[in-house]
Amino acid sequence: MLSRQVLITGADGYLGSRLARKYIDSTSYGLVLWVRSRDENEFRDKKESLKSKIGDINDRVSYHWNDLVNDDPFASLDPTGITSIIHSAAVTRFNIDQPTALAVNTEGTRKLLRFASGCRSLEKIGVISTVYTSGLISGDVAETPFDGTAGFANHYESSKWLSEDLLLKEYGHLPWRLFRVATVIADSNDGHVSQFNAFHNTLKLFYYGLLSLIPGKEETPVYFVTGEFVADAIFDLMNNSEDRAIYNVSHTESESLELGELIDIAFEAFDRGDDFRARRILRPLFSDAESFDLLAEGMNSFGGGIVNQAVSSVAPFAKQLFIHKRILNDNVVAGIEQYRAPEMRQLIRKTCDYLVRTKWGKQSA
């Protein structure tokens, strides 16, 4: 057994697998990769998929599985040689229901932190969170604890805030680092997308004319990052920074776009396609919060249907699109070797071009 081991939970996830690859390429550490699985068959499939992403390096990597909702999800792990932990396992959907959010995101984190407390060789633990644990506060979003009093747009945000609060108040003795990540929209600055989320799905609704309204204000800043930036930043901050610090893994307002600019760039990309122009789909209208809530309630009363599903997919994060946040990232800039924000208009343009060209991943690029 290698003397220094890194445990990564959610290792088959988007960020977990990227961090595993980063540790394989940049260190000689052993990796303990934990994935969520319901049974041996699912674990076997996930293990093979993960191997295809990071390489089949059996002499440095061990694989484990369980489920965060179980009583002791890390029972199969030997804590003896674990020197670092990165907790990335979570359900990250904005429309997650409250019981699942609490069981997986909050109580799952509690179980991980309890396990970490028994790792006698532990030197550092990184917990991956989201910049939206800031909830519905406006103004400066500093790299400091939040009190949660402003409320939240959805259960995902609140469950992740509760996880942060748990770490800081009950497990503050651990050598922790807290990483609040902005919305990942592409793998890298070339705009390639391998995992789709609410950002991509909302643009898809606009592209196919399924949503003609967008809640929010045109001047609201929107904060996006690439998977490459996040993985590199977390790796650097895990290995070259101080304990007990919060990092907003995001770019600042001056390095980001406003919501109206995002829509303009997206529709410029859409208009370059003949089929889109032929359908003559108009740029969506901005809706105030009250009107969009009434629309969502009205559509919900009709039950199923494509338009109802479209509105329902946007509603869980709609409140955030009205709030002017100024995300600060001083700790990140100071803690990584080469901080560089992308030219955000170019990144959005390339990402939208990729989405259109591949029909949201269904066709080869």
C-alpha cells in the first residue's frame, strides 16, 4: 500500500474523475476512488467507465462503492494511509427534492466528515460546494461563511449550505478547505461539453422554441467556469494553500457576463444555423419574478406537456436570475500559481456553437 493516499468521493462524477486524472498525472500518490452504487453490477459498470477516463492503473488505484444514504457508506475503506480527502459526491440538480437533498448532500457530508475524523494521518480535506450557498443575498459574495438567513432558491442550495455550516461548526478542527464552484458550462476554453446541466438544457429550450420567456433581469451577472479551470484550481489549492480557508472557484463580475449578453451571444450562435433561421424563433422576453411565478403555477395546473416541463425546468433557479451578486475570489487568485479568466464572450460563443453543431451532444462534433 502506498504511504500517501488520496480519497476522492464521487470519483465517477464530472469533477471527481477530472481530479482523479489530475492526481494520477501530477503526483505519485495512491488513489482511493469511491463511487455511489446500489449493487455490485452497477459498481462494475461504473468502475469500467472510470477506468476509461483515468486509465487502468491498478498499482496506484483502489475502487470502492456504497451509497451516502446508508448508515456507514465508507465502511469498506481503510483510514490508515489516507492523507487527503476530496468530497465531491453530491446530487447537484437544481430541482432536487428536499428529502433527497438532505439525505445525500447534507447527511452524506456528515458521514464523510465523521469518517475523516478517524483518519489519523489526514493532512487536508477539501469539500466541494457551490457559490449558490450564498442563497438569495445580493451584493458582495465573499470567501467567508454565510448565515443562510436570506433564504435559497431551491433545496440543492440549502442542502449544500447546511453541509458548509456542518463542516465549519461541528468539524472545524479538521484541516479543511471549502471550494465553492460556479456553474461549469464547458470542459475547457474550446467550448467542448461532455456533461450537460441546467445551463445547457435552458439554451436547448430556447433553441427549439419551447420557452419564449426568461425570468430575470438583463443586467444580472452570471458566473461560469470550465471543468479544466475548476480541477486545476482545486488541485493547486489542495496542495499549495493554507488550511481552514474558503475559496470561491469562480471569476469575478468584471470577468463575467450579464444575462442579457448571454442571451444575445447564444442567439447569434443559433442564427448561424439554417434550420434555426427557418423556424424564425424570436429572442425570449424577460419576465419579472411575479409574472413568471404565475406562469409556472398556471402551467403546473395543466399537469404534463412539453411547455409545462420547460417552465418547470427553469423555475428552480429562476430567483437567482434577479439577484445582482458580486463574487469575490481573492483567496483563489492568491492561492493558485497562474490565475487567468477566459474571455467569457468567446467561451460562451464556442460553447453555443458546440451545442448547435452536435445537437446538444447527440451528433459527432
